[in-house]
Amino acid sequence: MTRWLVLIALFLAFVGIFSAAVLSVGHVLDLPVPCGASRGCGAVAAHPASKLGGVPIAFFGVVAYMMMIALLAAVSDRRARLGLLGISAFGTLISAGLLAYSHFVIRATCAWCVASGAAMTLLLVCAVVIVRTHQPLAAIRPIILWGLGILAAGAVGVQAGMMERASRAPPVSADRLTAVAAAELVDPAKSLGPADAPVTVVVFADLWCPACRAAHEGLVRYQEVNPTGVRLAFRHLPLWQIRGHESSRAAAALGEIAAEQAKFWTFVEAVYARQRPLDRDGYLRLLGHLGFDPNQAENRLADPHDPAVQRVLWDEAVAEGLGINATPTFIVILDGEQRISANQRTLPQILNLPAVQSRLARAAQRDFAEPGGTPR
């Protein structure tokens, strides 16, 4: 029985190292980790607390599991058993603390972190039983270690390949892109740049989305560098069903209220300047700082037929029609006709395509061709 317990512990250690290694690959290669419907893995990975001294915490998990595998290989030595108990106990404590921090502070749940924490906790249970046993334990045969090691390495490689392919796949199918009129993709009240710009970048975003916040500054700067060649258009996709985003639909409606007085981008900048999520009252106070009446805005939020609320619902309907379910998602429109969809990873490559660069160059030449030789 104890022999099987050691093998189970070894299997759990490889499950843990697989989970930690996948998270590590996501950090190193900057790849989105699949997380199911919760989408909490991205929020956890993007949070500063996911690193210790600049090193992703997942790396420490890989090291801890490797140490436990080495100790299990020498389980016949009592000192190895005690070492296994100490590391698994410390790892369980750290895992519990990290999961609690994710739940209560980041307000997101990473499925891979949960899997790693569960493996560590079960390893602690196995370690307690192994230490308490008085039966002699034989060392694990090298062929078992090598077999599980090769299996884990292969699984990590396959998962990394799937993550790489998923990161480069267009988020919107070509047929859905062509089925939507360009006018339905762009809301003038939430746009920066001229309406006749040859390049339009539409971003579907959540006002409390770490990845959206990270992309925002670069997008605005890109438009500023190409003032007549690029139009930046914002569309709401509040992920209010996800933990930590419960107030995102209210934030989107408040952004629409700000847009009615040409303060939409000011509101967005103020929201993205916050490093922690705001609740409904926090967004109302933020709107109040921009000169709006919070009480009046609260009354408007309570009315499902209010124009601002309806515009958010319309944005959501457009996103649903395109099959967009993650933020940020981008659509690049060239000359009002050609459309290309992108995610955060592929957008820079698309903006560097010759078709895009040639249009920006022509727009710049047109500007300097105006009388006086200066941009319009």
C-alpha cells in the first residue's frame, strides 16, 4: 500500500510540475494560458503579485516540484521523507495564500493555480502518511522517473504549441467580418482621428480589463503619431459575468454618458489610470470628478431604456454578432472596406503589414502636400 502511495505522490508531483510549467511558458513566451469561461488566468498573470523580485512565481513552483520528485526518488532515506514533508507543507501554505490573494484581492481565479495548489495539498497528505510509515521503502526505479518526466515534458510542449496557435488565430472569422457594415463597427462618439482616415483600428474592450489597460496607451500613441492616417474607435464589451468585472457594464454606461459631452476618452484615461478595480460607486465618483452629477448618472443607470445603457447593449450585440468573447479584440479596417481581426499579440504584426504602412505613408504625403507644407 505504501509503495502505491509513493507512486501516487510521484504522479501528483508531475501533475504539479505540468501546471506550473504551463504557467511559466505563458510568462516566458507571453502566451495566453487557456482558462475556460472564467478567464481569470490572464488577470492573475498580469497582476504584479504574480512575480516575486521580477521572477514569475510559477518558476518557483517548478523548482519546488522538481525538488519533491528528487526526494521521492530517494524515499528510502528518512531524511528525504522529512524533506518531502517540509517542502509540501511550505508549498501548501504558499499555495493557499496565493489562491486567497487571487480570490479576495485580484478577484480572479486561475484554474492552473488551483490545479497546482490541489496537487501540492494532496502531496502533503501523502508525505504525512509516508513519514509516519514504519515499513521500509524501496527507491523508485529510474525507468519510472524517466517515463513520467518524458510524458510531462511532452505534455508541456503540446500545450505550448496549442497556446501558440491559439494566440495567432484570427479572433473573428472572415465571413462574420464581411457580413457587418463598416458603419456598424465604428461609433463616432467614441473615436479619435478623422472619419476619412485610411486605417481604422476598432478595439472591443472592457473598462476593467488589465490587458485592455495595457494596450490602451500604445493605441492612443499610435493614433497621435498618425493623426490623419489612423482612426481609433472604441466599442464596449463589458465582461460583467466574470468575477472582478461585475461593475464593468455600469462603467461602460457611464462612459457613454461622458461621451455625450465629448469626455469619453477623458473618462477612459481616468479609469485605466486605476490599478485596482472600482465598484459602481467608484465609477460614479470618477464621473463626478469630470463635472457630471453622480446622482443623475445613478438614475440613468437604473433605467434600462436610457440611451447610454442602450448604446452599451448595442455594442455588446455587435460583439456577439462577430463572435467576440474576449478582450481586447481588434478589427483593423483599411479604407473602409478590407477588415482584419487581431488579438493583443497579433495586432503589432498587422499594423506593420505593407498594406497598412503604404496607406499611412500616402496619408502623410497628402498632409504635407497641403499649402504651407505642414500637416492639416
